[in-house]
Amino acid sequence: MAGALLSPSEAVAHLETYKRLDGLSVNDLMDSRVHGGLTYNDFLMLPGKIDFPASDVITETRITRNVILRTPFMSSPMDTVTETDMAISLALLGGIGVIHHNQSPASQAAMIRAVKRHENGFIADPVVFSPNHTVADVLDIKARLGFCGIPITGTTGSLGAKLVGIVTSRDVQFESSETPLHEVMTTSLVTASQGVTLTEANQILRASKKGKLPIVDDQGRLTSLLARSDLLKNQNYPLASKDPHSKQLYAAAAVGTRPSDKDRLKLLVEAGLDIVILDSSQGNSLFQIDMIHWIKQTFPKLEVIAGNVGADALRVGMGSGSICITQEVMAVGRPQATAVFAVAEFASKFGVPVIADGGIGNALALGASAVMMGGLLAGTTEAPGEYFYHDGKRVKSYRGMGSLEAMEQGKPGPSGGSKKHASEPSSKPHENAATTRYFSESSVVKVAQGVSGDVQDKGSVKAFIPYLYVGVQHSLQDIGVRSVAELQDGVKEGRVRFEMRTASAQVEGGVHGLHSYTKRLYA
């Protein structure tokens, strides 16, 4: 009867029918014959019904056939983005950092080893000085890194040598900068034995009222350090990315596809590598296929992420990064949204996860299991390199691995990222990783596919990643789904709808109409 009220079940059915008519399905959205190639800014997802809190949203995702992370965040294997500090911090926060290979194999292996041996709360690679260092060296560390509680060992000043003292800010406060540390260091030490638990070490620190607690082996050699300030700031990391068997943090690293990379990979596997990424500007190559076959035959338990078939996950993105100019220079590539959708749609038939490399907006909705971040994480405290000031702003260097600066780097320096580890043997000169990726062996002229620049100080990833994590939770809540898996199922089934954005809509969706404003992303 006309005008009759609908029952609740009939109303829901009508609403579902309307929702299916509103907006676009993912297949209609990604029809390149109609819309061409799309970037993430070209569309939005339409909101859904919210009947649960954002904290209920599960961001767990499978990044390879056998590795599951609690958050979909990965850091890019770039020499201004990921080394030990970034890899450890991301793993503790539920993601994973991919250590770059623009450095010697021994140095890269040392970084993998540091990630694997990291125990939350313990500093596995502390700054260490010898008795012959001076007060000026301590003041330099304080100015650059913000602390000056430094253990003193033997005559070499290296981790693994016999602990003979410790220097704190109180020891050097009124001393001449030329004064050697053996004249001012504290030799009456409170230490803990190797193998001590974090709880036990915390009790020792509390009882001793010291700021630092050196951890030594049975011969008095320094193995790690515990800081009271870290304990005060330290919280549990329930999302930490750990191997379920060894309980160690997951470690990932990049290698190239040249014969020498096989020797490099052997060192990384010996150091405890869990996941290897074949770093190539173009994955559809015979060299990458051959490398995948060799890895699978040689290290069958090693997870492989590549840009081609036969891998445990696929990495998608050609020219979409903020510092990449491949599309501009080579006229080759594909807009990232279209690329991610096309590869994920095909790979899902074989149960192979896809990682979106470059740009994180909407990638999960298009089938990506995780997003790999470069520019977003550059400039953070944990990124390699030193801060400097540019136009009055505190910045760090950030460059594409296809930039001439990266390709011309013969040996990694302070901004290129390789830290010297005293316990590591010196190695022969390595093949430049950026050259391996972007510069053909027979080429005479290097053609840049990236730029070099700087990015503003973003603070620590330990604040930034939780912001991204909560942001993803709220985004999925707005869509009306409780997990990444439910989001992707909803997209495939047409329940999650999309809409194209005009240029005007993109302006409307950003900040506009203000004389000035302050953009604070998190507190």
C-alpha cells in the first residue's frame, strides 16, 4: 500500500540497495578505458555505518606468505630512511624496517644482527669511548645526540671490551674540553650480568639510583647498556613484530640482483635475516627471476619480496615516490592506485600479498597488504644522518636511490648511512646499491631517476607511527569495517563504494579559505 511504513528489515534491505547504487564499485572506478590511470588523490571511499569504537579495528596484515604484522607499515630501503634505529623502532611498533644496501655487506649484516639481538629496553649498540677520549668528545655527543652517560672500555673504546669506567654529565661539567676521560670517569661501578631480565635490571637501577646500568659478561666485558631515562619512557609494545618461534624482532633487508649480491645475502642470512627484498627499479626482468630461483633453492625458508612471480610477496610502485622522477625522465611507469589494484587483483588469486611502494593513501582498499614509506619517515630521529638547518628550519637529508648523489656514492658516509661497527671486519669496496638498481652495467652516462633534498624534522617515529596506526583505525571505522581483511572483502563484494574526485573536490577536501593556519597532526 502506498505510503505504508517499512519494517526494520525492509528498511535495511532498501538502504543496502541504495548503497549499492550510490558511488562506484572498485571495478568501475579502476576502469582505465573510462578514467585512465588513477592516483590516490583521484578518488575517495564513501562512509559506512559506525556501530563500533575505532579501538576495535584490527590492522593485522600478511606481508608475505608466512609473515604477519600487526600494522601495515614498512620503511623503504633507502640510505636516508632505514638503518638499525629505524628497523628496531618500526618492529617494536608493529611494522618492519627494510635496511638499505647502499653500504658494505659486513655493515648491512651488522645492522641485521643488531635488530635480531635487540631486547626492548636494552641498548645493544651504545656509544662507547676509551680512557683516552676527551671531555670534548663527550660534549659533542651530548650536543648531537642529547645524552652523555657513556661507558668507557679498555684501550679501544669498543663494545665487547673490558668495562673500566663510565662518564656522566656530572663528571665533565666543570672540566676542560682537553681533559682525558681517564682523569674524570667514575670507576666505582654498579653493573648487571649478561642475561639479566629487564625487570631485574630495573630493580638494580632503582636501588642504585644511577642513570645508566652497564651489562657485562662473566669476564667484565661490556655487552649492552640500560638507561633510566629509557625505562621511564619505555612502555610495553604489544604490537611488536616478532618471530613466533624465536621471539626475536623480524629483520628485513634489501639486496640487488647482481652475482655479488649472492655473497651479500649469505652474510645477511647468517646474521639472522627473515625477509629479503630484491631492490630493482623494474621487476619484470630476467635478472630478478633468476635471483628468486637461486634464493629459493639456496635459502628455502627465507621470505622473498620482489617485483615478479615466484616471490612470497610483490612490491608495486614505479615512479610514484615523492623524490622519484622515473616517470618524468623515462616516460615509463603507471599511476600508483591503478598499479596497486591491477597487481593485487591478479596476485590475490595465488595468495600472494602486495606491498604498495610509495604513497599510502587508499592503498589498503585497493588490495595492498602493507605500505612502504620513504618520505613520511625521512627526517625522523631514527632516520640516518645528522640534522642541520636550512632556511631556519631543522632538517635532514632525503634523497632518492635513483639520484646522482646516491648513485655516485662509492662508500657510505654519515649521510649515506653506514655506521662503523668495531666488531665487524673491514670489507672490500662494495658495488653501489643505487647504481645496481638504476644504472646499467654497460651504460657510460648515469641517468638520474630521483632527486636529492631535505625534509623537516618530524620528531621520533615512536610518536609518528602510533599516530598513523590510530589514523588507520579511525579511517576503517568511518568506512564501517572492523579490519583490513573486512575492508578488502567489502571492496571485492561491492559493499565498500568509491567516488571520483574532481580538482575542485581535492581543493575542498584540504585546508582552504584561511589567511594562515597551524597544522598539528598529533600530540
